[in-house]
Amino acid sequence: MSESTERSISKIEEAKDKVIGAIAETMDLYGVTPAAANLYATMYFKDQMTLDEMRKELEMSKPSMSTSVRRLQEIEMVKKTFTRGSRKHTYVAEKNFFRSFMVFYCQMWEREIKMNMEAIEEAQEDLIDVIKDSSSTPGIVAEAKKYYDQLEESKTYYHWLEDLVASIRSGKIFEFLPKDQQD
Amino acid sequence: MSESTERSISKIEEAKDKVIGAIAETMDLYGVTPAAANLYATMYFKDQMTLDEMRKELEMSKPSMSTSVRRLQEIEMVKKTFTRGSRKHTYVAEKNFFRSFMVFYCQMWEREIKMNMEAIEEAQEDLIDVIKDSSSTPGIVAEAKKYYDQLEESKTYYHWLEDLVASIRSGKIFEFLPKDQQD
DNA sequence: CAAAACGTTAAATATATTTTTAATAAAATT
DNA sequence: AATTTTATTAAAAATATATTTAACGTTTTG
């Protein structure tokens, strides 16, 4: 191989590594381990990979790759692909960031909505009991009402978040914020 | 204090604790420590608190409260308030979840946009060098082009994310997704 | 059917993060 | 100015998380 070819190849590698580094660094804000973040970023520039190729490329253990791939599958950033003739499982990275955004945040927000709304409903029931209790003093009733109203108001936010999730899931949000809009 | 009053008070506490638990649990998905999560959730039901009150209420050390408060201030979920007559610093929780949402996600997304776009720009420069290099073989040029195009396409996403941040910051998103819309 | 290849699970190790205790710095009151 | 109060920083301890090595089970192939 000529020297200039070698230089070009390493320049391409360098270019990829810059992006890989940036993606991996921002990804651990998404609650994935460094190994999973590096793996996804690496796969972003590959057609498909087997566990052994991952292990070799990242110089990490196979179980680490196995666990990372599973986590990435959970948030749908990696999918298993069928490759005829190969005994090894092959995986591809989701390269459409819009899809990754949708899956990750909708999953995250729905979890938050569910958990908090359930707690709010239960809490409000308790508070209503106190308010209705004829033996409660006016001060107690006022306090219970205060918290009840605070929780009631917070529901506005969760309803809005539900709407946001729905509009992302349905793609309706792109009517408001088009994908291709130039800066 | 009468027995029924006591029962009412503990029922109110129970109600609050349910919500505190839920908020705290979902909050550590937001990259804050358990201490900070519990602290915010506790403060959500208080007018204002001093570090000593926090320490007492959560039964944790003062430095832990100090660090947690600082982190919460960074994401603007807690603000310092001036309380005349008190030497102790007093803090209040941001109770408007819309504001917290805006500050947290816009901050997060802007960081991601900046870091990844910078890397992409640098990488594309490298790739252009390779493409323009007259000594590059056709295969090398094709590879460099492939990655260049992939990166170029990904910019669509970051531009969109920028638009999303802008529409949240300006409040324009609420024209599309109103806050008070009933289910 | 035995041996090899592959993937996953379990236990152990390594690493990083969180929290506390102790020490220091800053501010305020007497 | 000295003492006390409050908050922060630094070092240590505790805890949790991530990763690896080793063992296991399953599938495939010769």
C-alpha cells in the first residue's frame, strides 16, 4: 500500500473517531454505560457487527459487549439482523436519530408520567379523606386543600407531556417543526 | 392534640410521601444523585428551607445538602431566596414543572448539539481533504464520501433539535401544544 | 456422539460515584 | 478583635456500578 493511501485511511479513521468520541460522550447522559455508548457510536459507522467484531474493535470482553448490545436493543438503538450463512448473531445500529429520539424520550417520559400520576392520584385520595373528615380542624383542612390544589395544578404538566409524547409518536410534531427546515 | 387530628396529620404526611417518593425515583433519570432527588421532592412541598432544615428533614449530612442544592441550582430547580433577618441561606424549589422541563432539556440538548456538531464539522473537513487529495484511490474517495454524506444527513436532526429548543425557550411550542388542553 | 463455537449468566474484581467526617474559610455578632 | 455561626472544600469511607474472568448451557458441525 502506498504511503499516501495509508495517510488517507488514517485520516478517515481520525474523522470517524472524532464523531465517535462526541456521540459516546453525550450518550452517557442518556443513561447508558460507557461501554454501550462507545459501542453504539462505533456501530454508527458500520453496516453490521457480530459480538466478536465488537469485542475486537473496542478491545473489551465479550460479556460486556453482550450486555451493552442488550441495553441498546432495549432503547431500540440497535437491532438484531438475520445474516444467512453466519452462525454468529449480527446487529445493526439505528442510524436515524429521529427514531432514537422518539423511542428514548417517549419511553422515559411515559415512565415518568405513569409513576408520578399514579402517586398523585393516590395522594389526592388521601387528601380528600382528610378534607371530608368532619373531625378535621379548619387548619388541617386548609393544609390538605393547599396540597391537593398544588397536585391538581401539576397535572397540567403531565397532561402536556402526554400530548408531547403523542405528537412525537404520531409524527404530528413535524407539521409544527419540519425536519428539513434550513437554519 | 386529639387522636383524630394526629391521624389527619399523618395521613397528609403519607400523601406527600407518596408523591415525594415518585418524584425522587423519576428524578435520578435526570442525572441527579439520590440525595438531590429526595431533596428536590421534599422541597416541592415546602415554602423555603435552610441547609440545616434540609439536613434535619432528610437525616443527611450538611455537605451533602450543600452539594445537592448546588446541583439543583445548576439545573434551576432550586433558587436562593433572600430572607431578611436570617443569617442562614434560604432556598426555594421551582414548582413550575414547565420551567424545569425547559431548563433541563434545553440545557441537555444544547450541550449535545454543540458537542456533536463541532465534531461533525471537523470530521467533514478531514473527509473533504481526503476526497480532494489527488493521490487518493477511487475506493478511498468513495468511502470518504459515504461517511461525509452520512454526517451531512445527520445534521438534519441536530437542526431540528435546535428548532425544538428554540420553540420551547420562546414558548412557541405552546401554540402547537397548549398547556391547558383537557384530555 | 464428541468436540468446537457461540452466547449468556454468575461471581469476582476493578472502577467510579456518592456520602460522610474532618478541616478550612467566610461572615457576622458581641 | 475574638468568638460563634454558617457554608464550603478536602480527604476518607461507604456504596453502587461497570467490567472481566470463569463457568455454564445451548447449538452446530464434523
